[in-house]
Amino acid sequence: MKVKYQKWIDKICSEMLDLSHSARVWDEIMTIQNKSKHFKTCGRPFQHWMMQNYSYRMIIQLSRLVEPEYINGDGLSFHKFLTEIRDKNYISFKRYTKEETLPTEEDNLKILRENISSDEAISLPYTIEDAIRSFESITSQKYTDTCFCCLINKDLEKLNMIRDKLKRFRNKAIAHLTDAEIKNIPTFKDLDDNLKILRKIANKYSVLLNHSHQVFEYVDLNLNRIFKKAWID
């Protein structure tokens, strides 16, 4: 049964899937619109409305992942997740491997000897040596380390950078109506880059806690089908 932090990273990954889906839909629709002569003639007001709604939603959704303000409340932000697993020293090689269930190199040799005359391909279990290499590759630390604060703090720094890029525009232009001057307005490329950074970090902890590699994409989108027929009968 999954415990608190395993469920929590699943929820974060679900949020990342939703963000990734929005970004892909946005990208494909913009490509279709920009190739349409008819849309170039009369569709700009609609495109402006769509661009604004997409960017505002992405900024709000990204912000609620990277904001630490609700650290003592019931929020489930990515920032709070990383802070908690750091403070509770939750990441460990033992938790990653559940090593008592992993076979040793001797176990694998035994399987090979027992199947030496078999014509079928032999599938060897995942060994403790494999687990060490995988764990150290993901964490960039030794598997024998007892603290992974360095790993988590580096990821928190990336979340803080994203938060700082979005915060002023979100507060002064989206959450509140002000006449404040905003010099560094987030671009669509900024939003896309932020999403890629968060996806990479989320995938890392999904593998560490759940042995689950996230793809963050729906297989079949194919939006071209939607626009091949008139919407108004």
C-alpha cells in the first residue's frame, strides 16, 4: 500500500500531466491556426483571447506547485513535498530498493546454471548492483549516504527560480488589478521551459519513491480531426 509521500508524488505527477496536456493542445491548435488563411483573416481576436486564457491558467497552475506559502496548511504543492521529504530525511537507498527482495549476483548465476540448456531467452532479475547504479545515477550521490538534502535543495532552488519569475506578474496582473509596472513578463517559452524543468524533477522523485517513470503525455491527441469538419451545422 502506498504511503503519504508515494501518493503525494503521484498527485504532483497527475498535475504535471494536466499541464503537459494543456501545453500540447495549445501548441497544436496554434500550429493549425497559423497555417489557416481563413483564421489569419478573421481569427485574431479569438486567438488573443485563447492566448490570454492559456497563459493565465499555466501561470496559476505552475505557481501553486512552486509556492511554499502553505507549508503549514493542507496544500500539496511540489515545494512543500520537497521540503517535507528533506526535513524528514525520507529519501534512502533502502526505501528505493526494498533490498530484501532483490536477488544477489549469486542468485542470477544459479538461474543461468539451471537454464543453461534452455532454448528460451533467460530473463535475469534486477540485482542489487543494478539498483546501486540506478540510484546513484538519479541522485548523483553515493547509495551509502544517509542524507540527500543536497539533492533536494538543488531542486528546491529550481522551484524558487520559477516562483520568482512568475510571482510579480501573477500578483500584479492576474490575481489583482493594479497599474504596477512589470518589466519581465513571462513569455510562452518561459512557461514551456518551466514545465520541462518541473517534469524532469517530478519524474526523478516518482522513480525514487514509486519506481515509476512518468511520460506526461497522452498517446493519441490528433487535434486535426476536430478541425476537419465545420463546428456550426
